[in-house]
Amino acid sequence: MRMVELIEKKKNGYPLTREEIRFIVQGYVQGKIPDYQVSAWAMAVYFKGMTVQETSELTMAMAESGDQLELSLPGKVFVDKHSSGGVGDKTTLVVAPLVAACGVPVAKMSGRGLGHTGGTIDKLSAIPGFRVELGEQEFLQQVGRIGLAVIAQTGRMVPADKKLYALRDVTATIDSIPMIASSIMSKKIAAGAQGVVLDVKYGSGAFMATLEEAETLAEIMIGIGKNLGRDMVAVLSSMDQPLGRAVGNGIEVLEAIECLQGNGPDDLMEVCLELASWMLVLGKKAATITEAGEILKDTLQSGRAWEKFLAFVQAQGGDTAVLHAKNLPLASEKIVYKAERAGYIQHIDARKIGLLAMVLGAGRENKDSEIDFGAGVYLLKKAGDAVQAGEPLCMLHTSSAEKSSLGLAKAAEAITIGEEKPLLKPTVSTVIR
């Protein structure tokens, strides 16, 4: 079997067999197939797609490329949550401790930033001292002790996805539905949770541009999960404008703290509570979404969710003093972008804001790029808000004065002001089971 022949086969639109897919995955992990050939194959997949059977085989090949966890606690159902990627999406930082504080254990592997979207592991890494890598036994022991652990994907678990994830980021193949579905589900299968809640984004800041594409991705992932015995739910939510107001790493941790203390932005809280509600239902902690909502409301108001977040950060070596003080270091240069005219914010393009944050230093331009954890964007206005000429619209944080003018230009491209107040769509669109 030769890799060039498999690239040619997929380029011409033919489905690959189980053996051919495993040849690619195993060869890439073992270093027998070089980046440039896998890049060519990934681009062929991007244009020609994969059948449901191919996608399932790719998922299993990646899941079986490394270790797989078996999660078990007496009387507990483990529930995982995964987002398909968005701008300002810090939901894991809120949802994981909130759900764990309700008595449903969360053992989660998360990713780093991909393209214009941020990654949970990068956000957690903005907390001084926080360890994103734990050994398998330490990971499981922490979940047993406090009910929550979030770690980076280890080299021993789903190594095929880790390599392919980084390659997709720099080869313009990130928004391939089969690749996204197999990437997400391989990690969920390997991580061992019995229930999975999928947060599938669509819109300008997501990998899925339309609701229809998001539904397709959700249905593929649900099908994969159910075939493998997982209890599955997908929540479809809009990513036409950033979720919440903060976009970056440290700046998003600060906003997550506000959420856990009951003061988060409405759109972010709506998505977090929807996801957390379904996690409680799948975790057998609530029989209905309504009952789950009441449990979550009480957990937030009591302070138990915030306490669980602090216990989680402390358990993984993070400095909780800076969290109490809300004193995570932000980049030294602060630039205000102001409205050039009066009117209403018509639209804030999430993708352009994500790219703006990346330019400021909050994301990776290639797989070896260093991240500035203090860089990012804070939106002072959101779509639908009235503004006056000269009124501040957003604050840009960067460590490079040279990036200031470019940042202001990109902010101007991302924010549209018009005369009429826009009709806004709901953040959460639908739920698929």
C-alpha cells in the first residue's frame, strides 16, 4: 500500500477502506508518512469529503492510536462536553465546575487554539502555575477526589488526532466536516465518558458557516457516538458574533470568573446553562431540563460552582490568589477603538474578531507560534447596542505597540454600525438528540 495512491484515490472522490484509513493513521503516528503527504490527503478530504462509514473508521482509528480511559465511580455517570470551536467560547471554564459542583463528575481532555478560534487549554495556561498535563493515574485520582479534571490531550491518548489537529491548523483544512467530527469523537471515545453533550457552533466565527452545516456535523457525531454506546445530545448555537465580551486567553478566564460568580454576559450564560442542563440530564442528576435549570441556579447562587473552580485550579497547581483578586496579567499596550459614527451596532463579525485577537498575539499563526496569554479583545458594545460617535467600542490588549495600528484597522473591519436597530437571532437555536 502506497500513500501517494491513497491520496490519488481520495482526490478522485473514491471512498477509502478500513485498512487504508488505518494505514494512513498508523503510518502518520509512527512517522512513516510525512507531513506533506498527510497535508495533501487532508486537502483531498476537504474537497471530496468522506462517507459516514469512512468517518466512523477514521474516528476509531484515531481513538485506538493510543491509550483509552475507563471512567468509573460507584453510582456516577461521567458526562463530557465538547465545542466545535468558536470565538470567545470559554464555556468549559464555566460549565465543567458548575456541573461538577452539582455532583456529576467531569473528566475532560481539551485542545489548544485552532485557527481563529481559542482553545480551553490555552486559556487555562494563562493561570500562573496551572498544569495542563497530568499522568493518567493522577488525572483519575483528581476526578475521584474533587469530581473534575481538565487536561491537554496527552501524547499517549489519541496521538493521531494531536498530530493531525496541529497540521490542519496550518494547512487550511480545519473546516472539513469529516475531520472535525472524527477529531471530536475520537477524543470523546478515548476519554471514556458515558454521556457527551456537543456544543455545535455555526456562523461567521465557527467552522460551520450555516445552521444546515452545523446540523449535518451534529448528526454525524451523534450517529458515531450512539453506534459506540454513548448517550448523546447536540446543542446548536450561533457564533455570528463572539460569545460574551472577552476574546483571548487570560481575559476570557476573567470573564469565566464573572459567570461563576453570577455576573456573566447574558448570551454566554444562556449557552452555559443550556449545556450544563443537558449534562445533568445525561448524568442522571435531573429528569428534565427544567429540573436541571433549578439545580444549576441554586448551585450558582450558593457559590458552590465558584468554589469548585477554585478547588480544580488549586488541584492542578494554579495560583488561586490571582483568581480571587481577578488579577491575571493582561498585555501592557491597551488601545481603544472608538465609533466613527452614531447609530446601532449591526454586526460584530466573530471570525474577524478572532483573527484580530490572533494578530494581537492571542492565537497561533503556525503550529510553533508562541501565545501571549495577556493579549486579546474586550467588547464594550455588542450587536444591537446604541452608540454615539467617538464612544469606545472595544479595548485591544497587546504586548506589541507595532500591532496597534493593524489592530485598530482590523477592529474597524469587524464592527458594522448602521442607522436601524437590528433584529437579533437567539443564541441557542435547537437541540438534536
